[in-house]
Amino acid sequence: MKRQVRIQNLGRARVTILHRPDHTVQALTRQLVAIGLILDQVWPELGPEALAVDFIFFDADMGYDGQFPWAAGAAPMPMIALIGSEAPGRIEWFLQIGAHAQLLKPVGDSGTYSALLIARDGFDRQRALGAQIADLRRRVDERQTVVKAVALLAAMGKTGAGAYAQVRQMAMAWRIRFEDAALRVVARHTSGGGNDQRNRG
């Protein structure tokens, strides 16, 4: 099954160019204005207002870690590297920073629109993958909690099946999810309320 790619209208999107003023910024500005974007140019560092923009172009040749008000790889918007050097250290750096696309210097009269779309798609993929990983981790944690709750109740004399049924009965009585009931069992036992579980269910 093919994944749907979001080709959006970029008009009025806000862009920050993190690059010293030069011909690169001039060429990039012409293309961004033609696309209909709202842009700003700053150097050498991004301020807190950068958190409100939709895209960031940054100088991968002269850039450094302290330019960004977030951790490497944690940009809250698509990032596009402006790169002229193919030095391995520079490439490694902009990948670690979290570039979602790149635009080669010298910037000409084309390429910016496709870089914006590629960056947007890469950013969307990254966020979707992060959400999937977080959900999987939550499920694993919940399953471990259920196992622990069942083991705690079984240690009080229940069979495994009986302990599992007791957690299910608690969830129904408390009108909460099964996993949340298991979490309560574990929390009560941890806080010294284990004896209370013997009288429930």
C-alpha cells in the first residue's frame, strides 16, 4: 500500500533563513518570495521566535550546535541544509542536527520548492515514526505492568488465571482500562497497600 504524500500549498508559510547575508540568501529569497512565503533572515543564532516558523534553511558550512534553541535532531519544524562543502565532517554535522532536505550552493533559480516539499515529507515521516515508537513503548510498559500485577496477586494465593480475572474485575468495577487497573494494583503494592488487594475482586 502506497503512503499518501502531502503536497500542500506553501503560500504564506513562514520561513527563517539562518545564514549570513550573501548571494546565497539573495537567490534563496527570490525563490521563496516567488512561492509566496513569508521570510526572515537571521545570523548567527535562532531566537525563541524561531519556534513559530514553518521551515528553517540553515548554513551547513558555517553552522554549529549552539545556533538552535532545541536539542540536535529535535527540531519542531522541517529543516533544510544549505550546503556547499562536501567535507565528511560537515555532512555528518548537518545530519546530526536533523536536516530533512538539502539545497546545494550556489543556489540557482530553482530547487527551493522541491526542497521544501521533501523536507516537509521527511519531517512528517519522522514525527509519524516517533509516535509509533512511543506507542509501542507504552504498550510494552503496560504489558509489563499487567504481568507484574498478576504476579503480585498470584503471590497472595491466587492462580495465574484467577489473578488475571481479578484485575479484569477491578477494571470493570472502577470503570477504567484493564492496563490502568493493573497499574493501580502495582502502585498500591509498591506503596505498602498490598494487603488491600487481598480483599478486592
